Amino acid sequence: MFDFHIHLARLPQKRQLTQLLLDKNYDFVAIACEPWEWDEVNKLKVDFSTEIKPFKVSYGLHPMIATQVTDKTLADLRQHLKEDPLAMVGEAGIDKRYPGYNDGTQDKIFLEQAKLALELKRDLQIHCVGDYMHVLKLLTEAGFPQEISQGQEAEHLHVLSRLQEAPRPIFHRFGGDANFVKKALSYGALFSLHEDSFRKKSTAAAIKFIPESNVFFETDADESFLEPAELLEELEGRLESVRLAYAKCRE
């Protein structure tokens, strides 16, 4: 079990749940997308991470709070990332349901995080509810490299080398179409699939175009009234549901 996107800090009895997850070998990336979550996830990381099994985390600023972000918030985010060289950036992104989508504020905060991911060579967890193609434009603006097709001049080999070291955009709870998949793959994109990814026909049809090596599964769990043992069972069931839906798409 590998849950590529779970909001551990938002779940009840998070310490007990974390211990259960580790005991059951339920691997995960703990997403922290608000400053209060950064601190909570960092505490869990300090208490539960080991050299054999490091605690995987991602620190970022969700578009739902883009209009609240200050220079200090961005400086604090940078500090958290520098203190954990294995941490991803995000989830960052755009969301038409929240303030700042139309006036460019969400774009600005996304670009700050995308540039930080490039600078620190960290993968970028991306949230998108809106225009997926616009996110690709923002990645280009931030400086994310695209693959160069084989056969081009040798002078471009240094760009290929840079691409191999470049961070990857990760499209969490993916909901795009086949045209987007083909374009996003040129950025080395990864796609994190959720149960919702199979409900829209265009997205379900697009999944077969994603190489298996670029696919991960997630619960995106962020709330529950269940006790830790019951919640673990539910999380395992949700991941298995995604796996089965993915297998069906690949048939």
C-alpha cells in the first residue's frame, strides 16, 4: 500500500493512526498545505521517521489560502523545505472555487512554489480545479523544462541532462483529458489517481495513455469520524478500489 497523497495532520488521533499505518507497512506521503499543518506533520516526522523508513512529507500552500499568503508565509515555507531535503513542495495549484483565481493571485502563489521546487530540486504536488492547460503554461513560465526529442543537435544534451535532474510535476487527484496527458508527459509529469479520477469519462479514457511508471494511487483523506483501526481499514479499501479501477482502465 502506497498512499501518494494523504492529509495526515487533518485526520483524528493522528499519532495513533500514524503508528498503525507504519505497523501495517502502509506507506504514504503526508501532505501539509497550510502553515498549521506544516508544524503538525513535522512533529510526526520527528517522532516516527527512521533511517530505514524516512517519513515522506510535502509542504505547500493550497490555492484555497492564496489570498492570505504573505512574504513571511513564503519564507517560512522555504525554511521548512530546507530543513527537510527529502520533502516535496505542495500541494500548490489553482482552484476556480476559491478567491484569487480570476485576479492572478493564485497564479502568483503557484509560481512562487514552482520556482522553489526548481531551485531546491523537489517534486511538486499540484492541485487543479479549473484549467489544466493553464497549469502547464505556469510551469513553463516558472522554468520547468520539457523533454527534447531524440535526433536534435548534440548542443542540446546539456538540457537533457538538466531534465534528468529536474523536479517532476505531480497532478494530484488527476482529472484531465488525454490531450493534457500527452502534453504533461513532456514535463516528466506523474499522475496521482483518486477514486474521482475514474468518474469523468474523459479522464478515465485518458488514463490508458499514462505509462504505468508515472502512475500512483491516493486517498486524499482529510477528515473522518472513525477510530484509527477502522480508518486504516477504510484507507486500505479506498486504495484497493483505485487499484482495481486502474486495472480495468488498462484492460
